[in-house]
Amino acid sequence: MNRRAVALGLVASTVLVLSGCATVPAPEAMRAEIAGFSLPKKPEAGQAMIYVVRPSVVGTLIRFNVFLNDQQPKSEVGYTRGSQHIYFSVPPGTHRVFSKAENWAEVQVTVKAGDVAFIQQDPSIGVLMARNTLLVLDETTGTYQVKKTSLGTLLPADKK
């Protein structure tokens, strides 16, 4: 490797380590901050909604692609970059959500009609680019993270 590549790698690693994951305030403070806030999209009748949030700015330039129920290109629903969220409608039932960065992360959620589920993507240092993990959030934390992030890229159903 040349010196420039090594230097860039060290700078990127240092930024990732020092940035850490986004922290959230106490539940009472989050509830106060989201009072009166409405989610950008609510589930339609007979459906549920899944929000995927990526509140951290770590690895902002790296997109984390989100897939529903499998890892096939046709199943991609959108992607996030740092401080972004996406959402998509699902039928009631159990669904697997996958996130692709340097690695594949997976989480399972079960929703009923009218439910809104929240999943957080957490970046970490990878070998070539950022890695990610997924975790399910409670409604207060999820709503707070949606309020604090901007909309990522949603893929239209007819473009998949």
C-alpha cells in the first residue's frame, strides 16, 4: 500500500472510533421532544409499516442497502446513509429485514395490521468499509430517531 492509502485508512478508522454510535436522551426527554410529531408515513388499512433508521454519522458516505425477506436484488426496498431513515409497508406477519454494508446484518420483526416497527442500523469499523448490525427499537426511541434523521432513498415497487 502507498502512504496516502495508509494515511486515509488511519484517519477513517480514527474518525469511526471517536464518533461512536449516536446516543439518545432519557425516555422522558425523548417523549417530550416527539410530543406532537407525526411519522412521515403511517400504515394503510390492513398493513403495517417498518422504519429503518441510521442515526449515526459514522460512515456517512457508505450506503447501507435494506432488503425485505431475502437478499435478492428484487427485494431491496431502499438504502440509508448517515443520519437517514427509510420506511416501507408490509403485510401483517413475520418479516426478516436485511442490511448490506461490508457484511449482511439481519433482524426479524412480527407485526400486526396497523403496527409500526422500528429497526436501527448501527455502523462499525470494517476491513474495507463500514460494517453494520441491526436492532429493534421501542416506539419512543424509534419515533425520536425518525424525527432526528432525514429521508434516505426509497426504491419504488415498480423499479425492483
